[in-house]
Amino acid sequence: MTSISVAKADDEEVTIHIPNLVKVFKDGSIERLQSSPLVPPSTLGSVSSKDIVISSNPSISARLYLPTKLIHHHDAHKVPILVYFHGGAFFFESAFNERHHNYFNLFLSKAEADILVVSVDYRLAPEIPLPAAYHDCWQALKWVASTDSDPWILNHGDFQRVFLGGDSAGANLVHNVALRAGAEALPNGVKVLGAFLSQPYFLSTKPIGSEAVEGHEESPPYVVWGLVYPNAPGGLDNPLINPLAPEAPSLATLGCSKIIVCVAEKDSLRDRGVWYYQAVKNSGWHGHLELYEAEHEDHVFNIHTPESENALKLMKRLAHFILH
């Protein structure tokens, strides 16, 4: 993302245009420019998937992925549960789109990962502005921990090994849900063991690292925040987007015991991921913390080119993080 344009006042149709991302029209309608098509769940070789409803009001659903070999075996073999929040700047993408469906089929097969994935479909802004997505993702985690969740989870999930994961805006959701897990109890005494934040979307009014000082707040990630949470208290220093804001909870209260932060060398948000890693490291949080960098790659490369060498390396690294 390199440029931003807002339509002129005399434009009859478009009120906001972020190139390659979104057009917002005068009548309130939205044109999302990057979403991939929705696809049904499937059984593809070694991986099976299905869709479930978590809540009807509000509307929260998910796609579950499980190694096919486990479906008909109700023995003592339990596998880690990964509760995953997709990226898409809080306003596009879905747990049911082709891009993420292909990614998880590859993740479980190529990384040979016996993991149960709960890919959450939360409500999108700007139609449902933030902070709704944060509440949806917390509700999804509570549902996973409850006795009312799906038979795949109850029969095959290891509730001693519950993980959170997400890319970009999804990694931001992971951070905030992990903070809440440190402050509020989940059903049945379930605790989050670990979390991965891949190329996380964080901001602040003060530029850091390689971020431009001039025009800092006109860059696409900043304009997106205004679109998805127009009335955010504190604006760019709201604790949901700036984990080091004055009003933000201490990072020492993150409710898990291991974290890996993944960044990409050419990503404009790379320095934010390193900034977050260093902040957690210096916070007094007691847990195992890692930083992983993919060389020569840009933002969410692992989702856009999941069969590339570096994407497969990252898949295997994340599978190892969850399984060991």
C-alpha cells in the first residue's frame, strides 16, 4: 500500500477511495477491491472442513478444519485447537473465501499438522464498525471453550492446547483477545496456551522506524483505521490499534504463555511488528517470546502465495510452534 486518494467534493458517487482496497460511495455502499470469492467447505485429500454457526445474534460463524484421518476416530488422541482470525483491514475477506480456504488446506497438509482450526467469520466494518469485531472474536473463543461447541471440537480438541492466530488485522485481533483472556476467565477453566501474530496491524500517532514523518497520518493503514472505527476514542492512539497507548492495558497481562511475532522484510508494517515484539519483551510478561522474519517478502505474502518457499517455511514454523 503506497498511496491514498479521497474523492473531491464535487464527485457525485465516491466519498472515499483507497486504491486497490476500497471505494465508499455517497449512499453508504461499499466496493471491496481485494476480496477473493467465497467457496464451500470440502474434503480435499487429507483435510476436511465444515461450516458452523457460533451465534445468530450477533452473526458469528466459523469454518472448521480437521485432518480427515481423525474424523472417525474418537480415541484419546487429542489435537491442539487453533482459533484463527483472518486479516483484511477489518473490512474485507472472510473465513469462507477461497484464499483462506486454500491456505488452511495447505497448512494442515504441507506442514503435516494434526491441528483443529476454527477460522472465525466476524462482522466487518464499516457496515458494522469496530469494536464489534473484537467482541465477536472474544465470543468465538468463549464458544470454543464451552460445552456447547461443535462435536469436532469436543471429540478431537485438546483444551490444554488452545492457540490464537491471525494475520494483519487478524493479528491485531489476536493481541486484543489475548489481553482479554488475561483479564477474564474462559468457560470450564480453559486457558490460552499460545498466540501467533503474523505481520500485525498496529499504529500510533507517532511514526516509528522507517515510517514517513511527513504525511504519516495520510498513509493507507491510517486512513483505513478512520474508516473502520470512525469514532475511536483517542483515534490512532486508541489501545485497540496502539498497544502502547497511555490508556492501554499492560502487555504483561497478555493471557497466554508463548507468543511468536512474524514479520516480512518488505512489509510497510514490518517495523510495527518488531516494535510490538520489543514492547512485549520489555513489559515484564512472563512467557516464551519469539520473533520470526521472512526475507524478501511483503505484507501477508503467506496468504497470497501460500505455495511459495517462504510461505511453506512459515507454515512449518507455525505448526512447530503449536505442536511443540
